Amino acid sequence: MQTLELTSTERTFCLNLLKLFKLDGESADKKITEGQLLIFAALVLRKSNRIHIMTSTQYGKSLIVALACVILSCIDGEMISIPAPTEDKAKIIMRYYLQHIGDHPLFYSQLDKKDKLDKLLMETTKDRLILNNRGGVFILSVQATNAIKGFQAAMGEGSRIVIQDESALIPDPIESTVFRMIAGKNDAMYVKIGNPFYRNHFYKSSKDERYLKIFVDYKQGIKEGRYNIDFIEEARTKPNFDILFACEFPAEDKIGIDGYQRLLTDRELEATTVQSGKHSGYIICGIDPAAGGDNSAIVIKSGNLQEIVFNQKLQDTMDLVGKVMDINQKYGVDMNIVDKTGVGQGIYDRIRELNFPVKGVAFGEKSEDPMFANLKADLHWRERKWLLSGGRLVHNYGWNEFEIVRYKNKDGKLIIQPKEDLFREGIMSPNCVDAAVLTMAVSEMAVKNKQLINRPFYDQTESIYQNG
């Protein structure tokens, strides 16, 4: 594992740079602690092209990262992209950056004439700043509909440094897209910062030998005077102490403080994934339409195999119908299952008009099995049972969405964690998983027995769910 140790020369150099900043009226080199110095040095000295920073909460990492960004942009002329899970989180580093770019003439002398220092200090909505030396900062919310376009713009400006703030709250599919955008930039620096909320890409990077690791938990924070013991003892009584202060990733099968646990553990997901497979028999197609910048997804299922065949954003959701037609022709689909909630209603209606075999499903419908709160929970549990009974997933990064799908028992019924909860945490909808579980809404036997009946029948019957 790569860990950071500074030479005396490197330490002196970084402390001299920190003298350019003021924190609470004092020179920053007098205020920062050892862990903060390591974070600053790792960035400004570019000690590795891959850096993983995990610290206890309220440690001051966002402030130190912002000071490093001032050095990298104003002195080194680097363009820095800062993706974050939500707009509010994306603005944290930017606010610190704007506060401290006025600490020294070396910094604010790089401002364009239109960027007045006094106005910048009051700025709360700015999402980018480009300097005279072509350095600067872009902040990007992964929830925003133009997040990828924004990142492409940052790359177009020559951004070679990507710093993910609250990285664990950025879903794997988005992180994968961001990572691909630095492809071909051999000198790109890719940094992940955050708390260990999920065993997702952030967890995997913490185990990846290619990443330089900086780790600061509450014990080091106490030694450095960042916390006092009374505060930590009180924090122990609050939710998520292990994550926020001890910096420990949750066990993959752990029931969270909110009572939810994962539908599939890492081990189960890995065991059910295959590199490739051949479809045979009856083909069922699950279609999860999306709007608002989210991905639409299509999954096909045959025998004991599921495969993601489409997972992209569409400018016009109705373009998804053309994708469905192409997939029906390519794979010889016997049944299409569409989530007809919201924007999906138009997709369902159009597929039916084209006389393709189709069934509309609303996840909020009542399940025929009283152990489930709704059809959504029923179908997710069918997916789990199918996978643990021999079902297989053809390898695709989209299946990583299973890492955020969780369930619990509430009032004697099984429920799936609502998407509203995920959105509040900055997590996008698990569209590939939704498309997969839709294929569980009809059995192959039902398709076989009803295949000669007029196709609109498929929408009229409600009794062709799979057994068990």
C-alpha cells in the first residue's frame, strides 16, 4: 500500500506555500495539523497520479483541498475539475477557494478583469473560474442534467486534475464515466476524497495498490487537537459514528442504522457474474425509461442469463422505442415489460401501438404476496432468489448498482429503500437493476402458453407473474 512520507525539503516547501494563506487571521502554516499537511503536500507536489483520501468528518479536508487548488491553479496554471454528488457538496470546496484566492497577490493577480475580487468573496453560485494563466476550477454536480457536458467542457479547457469530493456518494456508473474522460491523459491526477459510506468504487480504491492512501480517523484527530474526547464520546451516541469518525466501511451484509441491508452482498454479486453467455429459449426484455438526464436501461433475460443491452441518457425519451424495436429484432424478444410509471407510460403506449408483445408494470402496484409491501419489493426479491438459484449476470459495470439496492422489513412487509432516500444522499436511480427486476414480472411458462394469443392480452392479464 502506498502511504505518504515527506522529506524535510518537501515539508519545508509546503509550509512555505501555506504561509501565503490566512486562517482565522493567522498564517496557515501555524494552524494546520499533520494530516492536513499530508493532504496538501500530496496534491501540490503531485505525489501520485491516483490518490485516495479518507478522513473523519469535520477534520477540515475540504478547506485544505481548496488551498491546494489555489496553488495548483494560480501558480501551476492547472485546470481542476471537482465532481461531487450534489450541488451543495460541489460548492463547498469552491467557497473555500474563492475565500482564499484573495489571500496573496500571487493568486488574485491571475484573475481576469471581469472577476472582481470583492465580488468573488461574496459569490455563492459560481461553478467555474478560469484564470489569465488558463488555470482554474470547475465544480460539477453529478445530479445535474449537464454534468457530463460540464466535465467535457472542463476537459476541453485542459483539465488534468480531477478531485472527487464525497466520492463514496458518487454512484459507480457516474464515477466510471468520469474516469473514462481522463483516458489518454497519462499525467492526469485522479483524487478521491470522502467518508466510507458505501462499499462501492471508493471502497475498491481504498484497496487498490495504485492509489496513494491518506487515512485520518478520530484517534489521529484527537492527537492533533482537532477533536476533544468529550466531543468524540458524544459522537459515539450518534448514527454512523463508525463511518464518520472511525472511517470504517460498513460490512457488506451489515444492517444499517436505518434498518436496511443490501439485496445482494459483494460476494453474492461476484458469484453470479459471468464474462459472457449465450441466450437461448424465450427472451424477456425489461425496459426502464428515464428522463431528466438519468439513464434509460434495457435488460434481456433468457433461461438463467440476464444482460444489460442498453444503458444511456437520451435527449428524447421516446427515442427509447427505436432502441426497443432494434433489440426485439436482434434478439427475437418474446415479451417486453415496461415500467409505465411517469415517462414510461408513453413508451408503453407506443410499443403497444406497434403491436409488439408488451406488459406495463407499475412498481407501486399491490403484490399478490402479502409478505411484500408492493410489486417493487416482490420483483426485487424474485430477482434475488433467481440469482441465488443459478441465475447469472453478463459482466457490465451497470450491475454495480446492486450495491445501492437495499431492503428491510417494515410493519411485517418487505420494502425496497425508496429512490427519494437515495436522491437525498446524492445517489442516482439504479436503472439497470430496475430493468432487470422487470423481467421477473412474467414467467417463461406464461410467455410459452400465451404466445399465440393476440398480443394486447399481455397487458390485460395480471396473473402471469413467476411462481416463487
